[in-house]
Amino acid sequence: MSDPVFKISRTFDAPLPLVWAVYSQKEHLEKWWGPKGFVWVSGGLDFRPGGMLHYGMRSPDGHIMWGKFVYREIVPMKRIVFRNSFSDEAGATTRAPFAANFPLEVMNTVLFSEKDGKTTLDMTGTPFNASEDETAFFESMFPSMNQGFTGTFLQLEEYLRSQQ
């Protein structure tokens, strides 16, 4: 049995160099990344294979949630591959605050392509080193994940408009 793959795609009315910049630079990421209503409170970015994005965000109810990306592959203007997880303030991997059986890590690939001045992001995510229970729970979260990433991509779309 293969692991479930979460997929989402979105096309932005923005050129590829701009979309790449706002996806790969901390001063941009902190303005749009994350769930709608969350505010970036802290973060660091080492954007290279083996590097990490580590960030803290305040939820609407005041709770601070930490997360991280550990970059495995970066092909400029084409692809970013990273392991994504929740973390503590020091950057240690932790369980998701909403469910103990969500996988500790998710392997993500974001593909970038441009046509007629519009940029498409194709993102996939699959559990990494997850148990059967974690894998099944991950798949059950697809509707919620779709809603969450749709909100994040709406924030990205608004931010891109402000940068043109």
C-alpha cells in the first residue's frame, strides 16, 4: 500500500521570479505564510538544502504555534522539497497541537511553472516515516488541509498583488 498524497494546485497572476522570491525570502514569507488569522511572531530562514525555516505564529486566540521546514532540495525557479513538522520554540520536532496521531513529519514538494506571465504552484505532501494510524489520519485530514492551504494561498495571492 502506498502512502496517501495530498495535492493542491494554484495559479497566480504574477511572474515566476516574484512568486519564487516571496516563497524563498523570510521578509516575504512572514507576510503571507500560515493559516488565515494567524500572525507571524518569530522566525528564521536558512534557504538551502539542509537549511531550515523555523517560525512561530500567534493564533487568533493568542496561542503561539511553532513549525519548521527542513529543506532537502532546491532548484531555483522550479522546485522546493522539504520535510515539514510542528516544533517547539527551540526547533525540536513536536506532535501537532490538534492531534497526537498526525504524522510527525510530512514530505512536501512544491513545483513552480510559468505560462503567459502567470505562475502555477503544484504542491504535494505525503507522510514521512509515519505509522499506519498516522498515515490513515493524514488522509482523513485532506478536506481540512485543502481548506487551510486554500486560505494560505489566498493570502499569498493578496500579498503578490501588493508587490506588483
